[in-house]
Amino acid sequence: MAWSQILERVKSSNTIWRLSVEDCIELYDNAPLHPLMAAAHYRRIQHNPTNEVTYLVDRNINYTNVCTINCQFCSFYRPPGHDETYTQSYDEIHGRIHELEDIGGSRILMQGGVNPSLEFDWYIKLIKELKDQHPSIDLDCFSPIEIEGIAEVTNLSTQEVLVRLKEAGMHGLPGGGAEMLVEDVRKDVSPKKGHPDNWLRVMKEAQLLGLTTSATNVIGFGETNADRVQHLRRIREQQDEVRKLNLPGFTSFIAWPVQLETNTFGKRNKGQN
């Protein structure tokens, strides 16, 4: 079906009509931006007819840049032992949250690297302190790959790690580390991150525990539009499974282009923003 027919069907349907994989690839390949935007806006108005949007004020906190995963596109991490590594103290993290509270913020997204020198008690004590001293702030902390790293150090399952972090006061997980949930792409740019199934599994464990989760997407690795659609399909399929259980699943989706400056991937000059 041509892109114009797909968009017309979207706009003419009074019920939820889901795009197929083939539809999405056709739109990615051929649909001009403005008709695509108009159709998306039309569907949004159908779903939420009030002229209102909502937002929250949050803050990213990168508590450590020590990481052993060595993603080629990451300019942030430093390997253990590097002169530029850091791990923020509890006081530094508290200070950043106080700054957020001063402007009426309500959530932190706290992520870092996979730092094997941090013991599980460090994370548990941190979450307990933050929850105790900042009760109005939602603590969305540690991406799935960080949860896997903690599990490896502690010899616990990822589910047990999540259970104990939730008991300490953690509200949810950020969506970092998804990038592109396509095995061939991940093998090329971040082979140590493992199979896409691992990211989805940890997120599903979190969702079944009632933790808030989000999904992300990074584009520009030289992937095809079919790869991009595959990423979206996998997220949608998991969302369908979790929603059948009357759980919220992923509450947001964030996408951005890969940054090509000052990293190995940029030097390869392969990115397509």
C-alpha cells in the first residue's frame, strides 16, 4: 500500500487501526514529513480531544562514568583505572536533587556505567537515603544493562536485584541501553551489551513488579529503515503483553540521533543522522 493510502486509512478510521511492519517501512521510506505529522496529530486529537498536554520537570544524574561495556558510540564512559573516571558521592547526588527540588522538579533519571567496583549495598543505601531525604522525588534509576551488571557482581538474578531496589524505594527504570533492538546492529556497535532480548527481559521483570519504565531509540548507526521498524515492533509487542495484564508498561518513548563527536563510532564515519 502506498504511503498516501496508509495515511488516508489512518485518518478515515474511527477505530484503532494498527500499522503493519510493511506499512511502517513504506512510511519511513517514502512519506513526506508534513503529511506524516498531520496524520499523527489527527490521531492524537482522536485519542485525546482536549487541547491540553502535560509535562514533568526532571533531571538526569550520571552518578559514575566507569564502565566496562565499551560502546563505540559512547563519549561518556571511561574504563576502570582511567585518569578521568569518577563516581559521585552521596552528598553530590543529594545536592543535584536539591537543585531539582528548588525549581519544582519531581523526578530524577539516574544512570551511569557498568561499574564493577560498586557493591550492591552502595546502591541500596543510596536509594534508601534518597527516598528518605527527597520523598517527593520519583527515583527512576539504573538502566537494564546496569541492572545486569549489578546482578553479575552480586550473583543474584536481575529480578531479585529489582525487587530489592524497589523495596529500598526505587520508583522505576530509565530506558537507556535500548539504542537499537536489532541483534546485528548491536553486535556492530556495542557487542558487550548482549542480545536485545536481555534488555526487554529486564524491562518486563520491572514492569511486572509495578516499576515505571520507558523505552528509547537511537538512530544513525547505519541501520536500515527496516531495522528501525523492527525496534519499534519489539517494543510494541512487549507493550501489548504487559497491557493485557492491566499494567502501564512503557510510559514514554524517547528517540534521538547518535552523536558522532569524540567517540570511536564517529571516527569510523558510519553514522547517518
